[in-house]
Amino acid sequence: MPIIGREILRYEQVSSTNDLVRQWGHDGAPEGLVVMAEEQTAGRGRMGRQWIAPKGSSLQFSILLHPPLAPLEAYRLTSVTAIAIAATLRDELRLSPTLKWPNDVLLNEKKCAGILIETVVEGNMLALAILGIGLNVNYAMRDYPDLTPFATTLADELGHPIDRAALEGALLSHLDDYYQRLCAGEDFYAEWRAQLSTLGRRVRVATPDGIEDGIAEDVARDGALLLRCDDRLVRFYAGDVTIVKRAD
Ligand code: BTN
């Protein structure tokens, strides 16, 4: 029996689907509830950024979950989500996605999907996880010149529009499969690590505490990025990674 998507609420316009799911969660809605929106007026990304997509162009939704994870293990939900999105793009559209630490899905090195997990902690467990996903589908990133160097859409990559409904169905089904396996105790560290195109590259990691340059040497089992800065190995649990080109 699927958990994710057993109930789907659809809205034309919301502030942020994460906010609605949080409210539904507090009101006792069942696990797996999905809130989909054609448009968000206050869609948000990681590190306080805005998340925008033209109305009706993309997939923007949030899922109510009760993962059997401790707060420090929340990264496992993020990584399994990235793996599930990548698997959907491979299986349904024959694309070749990679992952960027901590939780972006890339096509040809440009971001096509982002994940925002917000949690409610009770004791030493996650009482609630709000899993927000934004996937850029049917619009042209050239209309957003500031983003063009870093982001892309599925239509841009394929050169034609995508059947959003079919993609939504496939994505929810992959997410459900991976989520249920996560809940059953399966470990996705190796699968996640193998898909991270960040590893081995010279990168810049920006956090609220500052900027560090180095080689993205590996990821640890606890989800940390291990950045080699000369003789130091620095661990990051959050941050923004950009690839440093030779001339920088
Ligand atoms: C990121 O890459 O910074 C995360 C982006 C997450 C965007 C999605 S869209 C649906 C859900 N509602 C939000 O306000 N944000 C997430």
C-alpha cells in the first residue's frame, strides 16, 4: 500500500506548500498527504532563498511524513528524496541527472530540482517532516537571466514540453518506494555517494559563518561534506556549494 500520495490536495495558489502541510500536520492529517500548488506566492528554498516558477509550469509540492529518524538523521530523508527524483528523471525521461551536495538534482551541471525539509522535533525523534520539492518542468530558464548560468528546466534539456501529470505520478511512486525502503531500515549512503557529482571537484562552500575553498573529498556516513583545505579536513552539515573553475 502506498503511503505517499494516498491523499493529494490541489491548489491553484498558495503561499508555500510547506506551510499548508505544516498546518495539516498539526491538525492530525495522515502521513503521506501531498499538497500540490500551481503557483506559490512565497515559495522558499534553502538558506532563506526564494523559490519561483511560473504558474502551472512545474511541480511544486510538499509531503507530510513521520519518518522513524532522529533529528540528526534527517539528511537521510533528503538524500533518499534526491535519489528518488534522479531515478524518476532517468526512468521516465531517459535523462542523466547527478546530485549536488547536500540536496540538489542537476542536469548538465545545472539545477533542475531542489528539496526543502522542515521538521518538528519531539524528544529525540522527528515528530513531523515536511518534505518540499520543486522541480522545474515546462518553462524556459532563459526568461530568468540571473538563474540561467546555474539552473535549468526539463523542457530546456529535452527541447520539448513534458506531460506534467505523468511525471507527477511517476515521481510520487518513486518517492513512495524509496521512502518505504528507508522506513524499513535500508541504507542509501552508497547510492547517494555514487551519484554526487560534487565529489573530487574544487568547490567553494558558503555558510552563514563564511566561505571555504577546497576539494570536496567525500561525504561522511552522517551526511557531512568533507572538504580538504590543504592539511585540514573540514566537515560541513549545511551550506551552499559552487564548483570553482580553474580561473577563479
Ligand atoms: C532549494 O533548493 O533551495 C529547495 C527548494 C524547495 C522548493 C519547494 S517548492 C514546494 C515547497 N514549498 C516551498 O515553499 N518550497 C518547497
